Amino acid sequence: MTGSSIAPPSVPRPIRAVLAVAALLAVLWLVAGALLSYQRAASRAGAGPEATSTAAPSDQATGSGEATAGGISEPEGEGATATGAGVLVLVDGLNFREEPSTSARVIKRLKAGMRLLLVEEGEGWYRVRDVDGTEGWVVAGGSYTRVER
């Protein structure tokens, strides 16, 4: 066996071409699937809680973030009559988010009893402004918030 080498079997050129095309198609299929998944996630970002989360409602009120000072806050400033309505926070630790999605970044956590200015009503979400002038989104209704007109 010394001095002799075993050469791998030669694969005919047409078969190598077919295998290369199949590999290329598989990669393209994976990339297309990833892009489609990304587009779906991006389009759901503003569609409301039923499209963005299958989590239990209690998960919407929890999460990381910073707490605000306690007590009842009254909306102030020039935009205080934007809709003529306020939103009352009903639970401690309600997430105040950048976007109307349970996957959006939490700006801060709100305390029960806080009052926020209602800027816009979305599908399952309220866009609100706090006394500091910070705008964000909170879950609409249920045991979390209540609109006061």
C-alpha cells in the first residue's frame, strides 16, 4: 500500500452543475423565508396586541423599565385638551411603550392612579402623553386602563 493513493471517484460535470443549482436554490429559499418573516414582523409592529402577541394579558403590564414617581398625575400643557379625554392607569407597573406592540421598548412603568392625556386611540392601544410631555403607548381598556372623558 505504500506509494499508492486512492483517488476519489469523479463526479460527472452535469451532476455537479445540478447539485450547485440545487444548493443555490436552497440558499435563496432560506433567504426569501427570512425576509418574508422580517416583513411580517415589521408589519405587525403597529397592528395591535392581537397581531403581536399570544401572551396572556398580565404579560402586557409587566416587564423591565423604570418606575415613575407615585401619586396621581394630571395632564398639563398646551396639548392637554387634544382629545378632551384622559386615560387612568388602573394597575401598578403598566408598561409605557414606544410603539403599540408588546414587543416594543418599554419607556417606563406607570403606577396605578396616574392620569395621562389621550392623544390617539389605536386598535387595542392608547397613544398617551404623561405630565413630563413624554408620548408613548399603553394597552387599551380591560383591567389596565380606562378612558375618562
